[in-house]
Amino acid sequence: MKEEQIFQDRRARINELRAKTERMSHRQRAMMAVKHQEPDRVPIDNWMVPEIQKRAMEYYGCDTYEELQRFLGVDFRNNYGPSYVGLSFKKFPDGTVEDLWGVRRKVVTYGKGTAHEGTYSEVAESPLANMKTVEEITAYPRWASPDWWDYAKVKEDCAQYHPEFCVINVGDRLDRTAQLKPMMYLRGIQQAFVDLALSPKIVEVIRDRIVAYFTEYNHRVFKAADGEIDIFMMGDDMGGQTGPLISLEMWRRYFKKGFKAFIDIAHEYGIPVMYHTCGDVKALIPDFIECGLDILQSLQPRATNMDIKQLKHEFGKDLCFQGGMDIQHTLPLGKPEDVREMVKYAMDAAKAGGGYIVCTAHNIQVDTPIENVTALFEAYHEFGAY
Amino acid sequence: MDTLKRLEEAVVRGNMDEVKDLTQAALDANLAPLDILDQGMIKGLEVVGQRFECQQIFIPEMLLSAMAMKEGLSLLKPQLEKGDAPQLGKVVIGTVEGDVHDIGKNIVSMMLTGAGFQVVDLGFDVPAQKFLDTVKQENADILALSCLFTPTRLAMKDVIQALQEANLRDKIKVLIGGAPIDQKFCDLIGADGYAPDAPGGVQKARAWLGK
């Protein structure tokens, strides 16, 4: 941590607010909220793209990301699961690299040469895209295997944050426990949607492979963690800006069983489950609850039907919420006052009785000015106090 | 039920084979190609838009409708081009630089094609210069830009700026869409219009060209 006056001044507001409200460990605070109890303040989770992490570290004078997290009062630490020890991923002359599923990926740069330059790893080629039959798909030689991972260090990796922090087993963005997402990577997004409408047999054979993989993989992760995982997070985008991507009937037909199976495994080990999905998924929420979901993550406020006040009113008794901060308009384009107002609105709407973890609805993107990042965290501490 | 009503319903159901058969049947019955387009395809598209908006249908169903329209149009197109009817406009479409998300753009592209527009689809991760060059080369009436996430939407502004610098801004309508796009953002960057979904985008394009 840099101690020059300028950094101390920038950190002063958050330090002062935290000193006033905090009376328990990060983990205690988080777990109380998940159990629908009111801790000292609303727990804070933090999703930032690496470029914003770096900018915030520079602004506050933090030498490492962990220092930044500690300073900001982030109550959660991520565990990315076991170590990959399978065959090395094939690299191709065009710069693409195979991933766990044999999907070829490439790094895409956006905002080239501007202040908001950044990169994402995107699908370049879907290996099942041109297959026409169940037999061809079954014979695909690159189905992922839980044997490709070494689980020995999971416990130690999680335990390093205990007892201070709440540990979320998040997996990696590209390999997070899901059903539709790997199907889209393998088949291509458009073909996956066509399959859902026209080729149930193809959907089922791919889905069954994916569910079988994650079922066994997660069993092994949870067993190896030996009680050191506090929250299990899965993520599968089912929402678009103006509604679910697929109908409730289709979700029930293809995905409900696997969704519940994933939750049941975590619950066997006593681990609550958080589910990430972007977009408007309101129509699916009663089914999520029925499947035993503990925490719904994202609450993208600019999507239709995802107003946190309304969701808390309708589902707050049965479901915790994580998210609710707008990265589509308010953070990148609004003023610090707008950010403050947004935080206050969500806190007023959702913090009563616990069950709310404040966070952005996705990564804070690189187009967000640092003034809005600081306004966000200051407001978290100002309005989050019970 | 008459053929055009059945065609409309086949578009709504996204039944590609039926749309092709009914388009052919309508042509065989000597119905005017423009009537087949307006009273079959476009009527179907309107229903798809309404149903999507009230969450009665979702992406898979809308995608099938778009694919079916495009197929039907492939039969209709030679006839449309033959007649004396004025040609519908030309649209250049693509996902902006840095963004590889194209499912929404593809649906719009197919629906525009299905609605009778000439569509030049540049794919995704398209640099501003490429849009500019194509607009010039094709003498396009409309430029349609798509994106999924927020940092890449700023590239839409770069494209509009490139049009301005090339003195082309007044000669073309710019339509934008994608998850993080709303009217506010459209006003902010000076685009001509935004639509929240694919059928809405097609309606807007038609309205601009006086259809």
C-alpha cells in the first residue's frame, strides 16, 4: 500500500465509513446475509475486468489486487477450482487455442488504441457445428473429463482465505458449471438455438454429456474442499435484455433437471448455491426457487422485469440476491451522483432482513470512469450499514 | 384460408418448408410479388414482433421465423427484381469492431433480407473503415450496427464520425441495436434510430424508406 498523502486522502472516505460500521469478519457478515439475517452492513462482492482492477489499484495506491480488495472491504474471495493436468491445449497457426471442450478460442481486442482498450477470449470455432446426427456427436473424441483435473490443492486454496473471508467456488468464466453455455460453445450459438427448437435429440445428447461432466467434477471439487467452500457459484445465461432467451417450457424441458442436480450436489456438502445469469429471467425464478436455489446473481437493472425492489418483494423470502448495479448505463455513462442514487435505491429496496449482497450486475467494464468506481464503493459503505 | 394468410402463419411458426411452398404457390397463382411480400412475409413479421415483445415467443422461435423468411424471399427475389415495382433499399449491416457477438445481428440481417431489402452483411468485429468503404461502394441507404457489450458500443460512435468525415452522414440512415443500446445512447452518438429487437429494426428500416 502506498502511503503518500494523495493516496491516503483518496482512501480516507471508505476507511472512515468502514471504521464506523464494521463489527464482524467478512465471512460472518456474508454468511449471515445468505441466511437472511442482518449483519453489520450489506456484504460486498466485486466483479471488475482486469483493466479496471489495474486502474483502481493505481488510483488508490494499492500494489496488489488483494490489497485493493482488502481496502474496498470486499467480503468474498474467489476459488477457481482444481488445477488442470490434462493434455495440453492444442495451439493452431492462426493463433487460436483449444479449450477444455475442444472449442477453438481467440483473443479479441476491443477499443484498439483508445483509453478503453481491453481483451476477451471468444469462441473462434465450434467443433460440433457441422455435425448432423446423434452418432456423430457421441463419437466426438474431445468430451471433457473430470480426470483431467488435480483436486489436491482445492482445500488449501480455499482455506488460505479462512476464517476471514467468504470463499466462492466460481470456476472460470469459460468453464463455469452450466448447460446451455457449453452447448453454445460446442455447437455455435445460432445452431444451438435452432437445435433447441428443432432437434431435441441433439440437445439431449450434448446436454447429458455436459451435465455428467459437471456432476462428477463438482462432486470431486466439493469432496476435496472438505468444508472450505462457503458458496458454490454456477452460471448459465438464460436472459436477454427484454426477456428470457428461451421459454419457460423449453427451460423446463431441457435444463431444469440438470439445474436441480447441480444444486443438489452442493447441498449434499452443505454448500449454498449462487446462480449467475444475465438479463430478464423473472419468468424462471419460481422454478429456480423450487429447485432449491439459494442466491440469484446479476439482477441486471436495465433488463425488463429485473427491478430489485419488485424482485425482493416477490421472491425475497425464498431467495437471496447478489448484484443489481447497472454496468450498461449508469456506471459507464452516468455521473457519480447517479451512481450514488442507484446504490441507495438498491440498498433501500433489498437490504431489510438480510438476503442481499451488493455487486455490479457483471464486471465493471473498461468504459467506466474511475470517479464512478469510487462513488460506487463509497456508496456501498455509506448506504449498506444496518 | 387464402395462401397469403397461410404464408403469414407459416412465417410466425418459423416453418421453413411451408414458407417456401406457400411462396411458390402464391407465385404460381400469379399473385403480385409485392403483395406476397407485404401481406405474407411482413404481416408474419409483425406478429412475430408482437409475440416477442410480450414474451410469447423467444430467441429460438424468432430465429426460425427469420430463417424461414429468408428462404421464402429467395424464391420471391427474382420476381421482385423483374417487376416495375421500385426496389427496396440496400442495407449494410455488421457487428462493430472488437465485438464478436452476432446472433442478434444475424436475425436482423435475415429478417431484413426476408423483408425484401438487399443486405450486405459484413459479419462481426468490423472496423469503421470497412463500414465506410462498403457504404460507399454499395451506395447503401441504411447502415445497421450491432454490439453486445458496453465498451464496444463506443465503436458505433467512431463509425458515425467516419461517415461525417467522409461527408456521407446526410446520405445514409444509421440504425443501431444490441443489448446495451437504448434511445438515450442513440441520441448521445447521433444515430438515426434504435430498435429493441429485430422485427422493430425491420419496421424502422421500412418506415425510413417510405414503406
